[in-house]
Amino acid sequence: MTILNVFKPSTLATNSRKRCGADDEQLAYAQPRYDIADETEAYLVSVDLPGVAKQDISITLRDGLLEVIGKRSRETPKGWKALGEEKQAYAYRLRLMVDDRVQENKISADSKNGVLRLTLPKEEEAKPRKIAIN
Amino acid sequence: MKYISPFNARYGISPLSSGSFSSMEQEFENLFSSLPSFFDIGGECFADPEQRSLNPVWYEHDDAYVVQLELPGVEPKDVTLEVGDDALSLSAKRSARSNQDASEDNLSYRHSLPIPEGVDADQVTASYKDGVLSVSLPKIAAVKPRRIDVN
């Protein structure tokens, strides 16, 4: 049974085993760690977005594609020197396909301690049906 | 390199009642093994089965070193941080992601990080924001750069 389909960005321009991929807009994206839990009433998606403030998270839903983008500021604070190799700045991006098992207009989100939690309420037909015993 | 298009190839992922990361990772490894793996970071972290790298980033100032570690999903009070002679050790428990997880082994972080010499262990402080732990390691006075006047 399929609930949420996931597909990766269409092109990955990287020749080393780094986390980042680059897409057409030349912005480096990395897929964050995430988890999907199947609850009775809803699907719960938890996305790890460390270093991203709530206001830097954008969540959009279009044509069944749910996209989460989290920008992290990786600038070295003034007066400080970064040790080791300069880490490339990147944004987190997660794309999930949402089908009609989900009530799209009731999707809600909440962020705490660097983890974004999306609640995707199920349509009635998708909820488990209890069967009474006579 | 495989080209994955939403129109001609959709990979269905079956729901996981356990809600754990590790089997999702395995499914991804199997499906997308020709692509660079996003989940395999590889660091010097100690065992927790998910092999989460905390991605330490170091900065230096005249007075102190700072290291930032990624620790999403913990409450600051659940973090245990200890400073030894040449290493920092950290452990923290993540909050359960959903009600289903409650009875399982919650994910925990355990990490030991080597630190530079010349750190004043008594003055180490840490703060936590948006899933990132910043540890500030002040330098012992003798290690700070000292201006030398030239006559």
C-alpha cells in the first residue's frame, strides 16, 4: 500500500559523496532526514531541519507535491575564523507526493528544536474502519 | 546515472508502523543505490544504529573556540555534556516522534568530539537553538595570542 511517494530532485550534479545536490537554479539543496508515521487520524511527517529558524522554513503544496525548503545561514560570525574546510551553504529541500488520501486543506505544521512536524489529516475513507462484533 | 521522473517512475514507499529511520534508509539505499546517498554521512560518531553525524563545525576567535553540532529534536535539559582533557562527550535523547514510538527505543545521540589543547574546561558554556548546539570553549590565557611590541 502506498501512501506518500517520494522522488528525488531530477538532476544531481555532484561527483563526490557529499550531501548536496544542485538543481537548475544553481542553489545547493540537500535532502534532510525525515520520518513518516502512519497514525489513525493523520500522517505525521517529522523533518530534521537543524539550524533553520521557523521563519526560514517554507512549505508549499501544489498539484499534490508538498515541498519543504529550509534555509540555513552558515555565515561565519564576524571576527571568527572558520576552521577546517569551508562548508558550502545549502538549503534543505524535501519533496513528497501527496495523494487523495490526505485532506489537503487541513495540513498543518509546527516547528520546535529544529524539527518540523507536518500533520496530514486523512480523508475519512483512508482511516481504518472499526468493525463491530454482534 | 538514473534519471528519476515523477511521470514515468514513482517509487512507492510502504508505511512504517514502527516509524523508525533505519528501514527507510535501507529502502532508499536499495532503490537509489546508483545516486549519491543522502543518508550516509559518515563521521566519527559512536554507535547509534542510525549513524547520525552531528556535523561538527569549528570556529576560532582570539579568546575561544566554538563548535556547532546538529542535534535536532532534543530539549536542552535532556543534553548531557562533559568536558575532559582532550575530548568533549555528549549524549542526548530525542523526543518521540509520535505516539506509536513511545514504547520503542527512542533515538539517542552519543558523540565524543576531540577538542584542541589549551581549553579552559571550567569555562566551557553551551547554548541550543533550532536544533543546533553551540559549545564555546574559552582558551587558557597562555594560549591567547599575545601582542609583542617591537622596540
